[in-house]
Amino acid sequence: MAKTSNYNIAVGMIVALGSFSYGFGFATFATSIGQPGFYSYFALDPTTAYTNSILGAVNALFFLGACVGALAGGPLSDHIGRRYTILAAALIAFVGGALAAGSVHIAMLIVVRILQGCGLGALATLTPVYLSESSTKEKRGMLTGLHGFFLVSGYNISAWVGYGCFYSKNLTFGWRGPIAFTCIPCLLLAIGCIWVPESPRYLLMKDRSDEAWHNVQRLHHDAADPTDSAAHEEFAQMRAQIAFERTQPSGYWGILTTRSYRKRAFLSCFVQFAANNTGGLVINYYSVIIYGDLGLTGSLPLLMYAIYTLIGALGNLCGLLTIDKTGRRFALLTGFSGCLVALVLEIAMLGKYVTVAVPNPAGEKVAVFALMFFVFFYGFFIDAASFIYSSEIYPTNIRARGMALATFTYFAACVTYVTPGATAVATIGWRYFIIFACLTVVSVVVIYFFYPETKQKSLEELAAYFGETVVDDTYEKDVEREKGGIEHTEMAG
């Protein structure tokens, strides 16, 4: 059994700053629209349909940029590597965040949020790819789960920053400050990339086996195994399987035209679409408005949003620590079922006791509890598992582009639900959440019948679930003999 070293965990945490950057940058605007200074600076009336359409446009175009970043990040990482693509995306997000903080009119804010979304979308795509490719099968859930934990931690820190900025006497800083702070994690990630090794699986795809072995040895070195026999065994399987995968179709066209790849893409993309079908992103993005509708005023909506995201972050932490034991299927089924119960409770409270002529204070409290109940199940069981599953089921030759399709689906669903969110919450209210409850039922059914368990399997062994060949190190030897007996090094077993 290969060892997950402390070095491996440290590298994972540096790379996971990409997830934190995305979460922080994505959520910041949710706190900015809770600041009075935002509306006064841009001369917007928060009660008008025009303002709701502006908020929807800013959000939609941010996700448009994220879609572009996701689709471009996949191919780019196959050409220049995971590490350099993450570095480039961090720098783009840094520039976008700085320009967004300095926006002087709403049109500029919209345009630079596209640029910021492009960089952050690429980070959201490549972070789980790198984490899954650099981990052992025994701890892949934990390491890849860092993506969800750091992402929601970004939400949470952003929420507390927004809450603190609410008390600033400078109303302009109240909304500019949180956006400016999005540059910090991007800069830290860019600096951290100096110490991050390239993904060994990517290096094998580029036929750079010596570098790949060196990185595997560093990442999975076990002091109790001085000959690194477990790491050798892992590397031998990795090398043989990737040698086979290099002969298979690749690229976006290869995914669309290969039956087993299409199945993988469906499972990967659907779970991301299903995560948005719960309404989680709508609740997150417009929670400040939602809490206002529940009777909370002043800084309380921002405080409740901070508590909401804190529960989500803690749930993610529990999820990444347990998912390698409980499994992906259990997590997803439990998470979607729990979110469904929370949605039904929220809808009942809003329709019966909150959005009525004389709101019931007890009903308002239960509605707030239902939101906290929702984010606990979403954070604990869906956030980590959905990104783990999406990244691990692809073979190395299409993993980056396959994950790009999955995150593109995620962002496209964000555009679909978040763009009309402000208007829908303001006009049809609780009825909007009936859509999410119905879609969540569909998600539970699909996951129950079509999703295999992937825990404790190496990335190479998962090929068996899709009717593909799982090879051992004899495959690579046969290929080398066919090419003329190229000399190779025997890996210690």
C-alpha cells in the first residue's frame, strides 16, 4: 500500500488554494450586494426590477467567464502541464480581482468579472484534477476532498470579511474591500506553485517517466519502506495503464465519440448538474436577500450568511475525513436526500408562515433552521463527493478535458439558476424552490441506479467499471518489445 506522505498533504493544501481562490472570488459578490455602499455608489435602487436584472447580469457573465476558463483550462493543462496552467489561472484571477475592486462604473465591473471568472473557472477545473492524480487510492477521497473544503472555506472567509466590512465608515470600502481581498489567495497560490511538483501521471502521458518516478517517490515516500517497494508497485501499474491509454482516443472529440468515455462524461457532468439542482448556489448567492425576506435586518443577513457558510465548511471537513471509508455513493445519496428534506421544510415554512400578510416568528426561525440543515447535508455529503467523483472516473489521457466538461456543466447550471435568481426570489419567492425539490428527487433516482462505488480503487483500476482494459506492467514490456526491444528498467515489485 503506497504511503500518503506529509509532503503529499502539504502539496495538496497548496494546490487547494486554487479552490479557496474560486470560493472566495465567487462568494464575494454575494456579500457586496449586502452592502449599502454598493447600491449608493452605482446609483441602484435595491427594490427595483432593473437592479435585479443588473445583479443577474453580473453573476451570469462571471459564470460565462468561468465556462470559458474551464473549457480552455483542460486542453491547456494537457499541453503545458497541470502546474503551469494553475499558475497562469491564478495570475489571471489576480488581475481580474484587482480590476473588479477598482471598478468605477457597473459596466466595468461586469466586464472584469468575466476575466476574473475565467481564471477562477480554470482553477476550479484543474485543482481536483491535480489532487486526484497526485494521491494514493487509499487517501484519494481525503486529498481530492480538499477541493470542496477549501472552496467552501473561501465562501466562509469571504462572508466574515463582508460582515466585517459592513461596519466600515467608508461605504465604498464596504463593497470594494471584499473584492480586493480576492487577490490575496491567488497571489499565495502563484507563489506556492514554485514548490509544487508536476503531476506524475501527466509526465507519463508526455513520456517523461524519469521525472514521473521522481515525483511519485517524493509524494508517496514511506520511511518504513526504505526501498519504496509500494511506490514502485503503484508506479508500475500507473505507467503500464497510461502507456495503454496513450494509444486510445483523446480530446473533446474522443470523449464524445467513444462509448465508455461518454458514460464517464455523463456520470461526471450529471453529478455537477445535480449539485446545482438542489438550489444550493441560488441560496448561497442570494442568501443575504433571502434572510432579509425572513425578517432579518441590518448586519444580521450578513452574519447569518457567515454562519451558513461556516456550517458548510465544517461539513466539508467531516466529509473529506470520512469519505474514503463511507464511499462516494453513500455520501451522494445521503446528501441529496438530506437536502430534499430541507427544501421541503423550507418551502412549507415560507408558504405557510413567512410570505403571508402577518408572518409567524416561529415559522421564520424554522425557515432559517431549514437553510442551516440544508447546507450541513450539502457540505458534508455533496460538495466533496461530487468533485471527487467527477475527477477520478476519467483515465489520464482525458481527465483534464473531462473535468473541464464537468465544471462547464456546473457553471452552465449556475448561469441557468443564478441569473434569474434575484428576480425569482423577489417575485415568486418560495415557489422557485419547488423546482429544486423536484429536480433533487430525479438526482437521487439517477445516482441510485447508475453510479458505481469507486472508493479504494486506483485511478487505473476504475477502467473495469466502463468495460475497458485494465493492464499491468507486462503490457508496457510487450509494447517495447514490438518497437524493437527498447531497453527498460524493471520496477521492483
